[in-house]
Amino acid sequence: MKALIQRVSYASVRVDQAAIGSIGKGVLVFLGIEKKDDQAVSKKLLHKVLNYRIFSDASGHMNLSVMEVAGELLVISQFTLAASTGKGLRPSFSSAMQPAEAGRLYDYFVEQAKHRCKVNSGIFGAHMQIESCNDGPVTFLLSA
């Protein structure tokens, strides 16, 4: 399981031109789910996302987590993060989890996050348009 996280001033997601979720200050999470992932991996990655210190403290150092700044999460499923890009010019998605199972694990990640902070999310498997203001820019690729 991989999470591409971005510190944002705001972020929103649209499906079929309808706004379905938005956040203010917080973290935009693009979540990629692989065949080997399970609920234990999901919990470990969520802990990392929520506690990764990417927000500035009073001295301007990245010492605060999204939890410590009372930030929000916008979680977007992105199976392309599971791509293998080492060979050739076309990505391979052979390591991505099958959609039905990945959808359940995505929903699990989102539900677990909702117990910890304010969360909005996209629709698993939908074609989405994401708008965000990356604050920094600050972007990290996390894995469990």
C-alpha cells in the first residue's frame, strides 16, 4: 500500500462535474493498493499518514502532524501508484489489487481515518477531477 501525500491549503474532488468532497488545511492522500495489502497494512499506513510531521511549527520547521494542526484529509483512490514503471514506456499494473477487494480496503482505510479526524473522500474506481493547492510544495510517497 502506498500513499502519495501532499500538504495542502485546500483540496477538492469532483465526479461528473459534481463536487463530492473538499477540505481546507490538511493532507491530500492518493492511495494505491497492491495485491499483498490487508487491514494490518492499512492501519500501519494510516498511522504514518496521520502522524507524519509535514506541517511547520512556530520556528518554521516541519515538526507537526496533520493531527497536531487539526487538519483534514481528502483520500483519493489511485491505482496507478501500484504501477511498475521499471521497464519500457508503458506501466504494468500486475501488482495492483483486484478492484472489488481494493475497494473494500480503500473503504476500510477511509472509515478508520474518520475515527481520528475530519475526512472526505473520492469514489473508488470513478473518474475524478482533483483540485488542490499544494502548500510548499510538500509531497511525500509513503509505504507501510
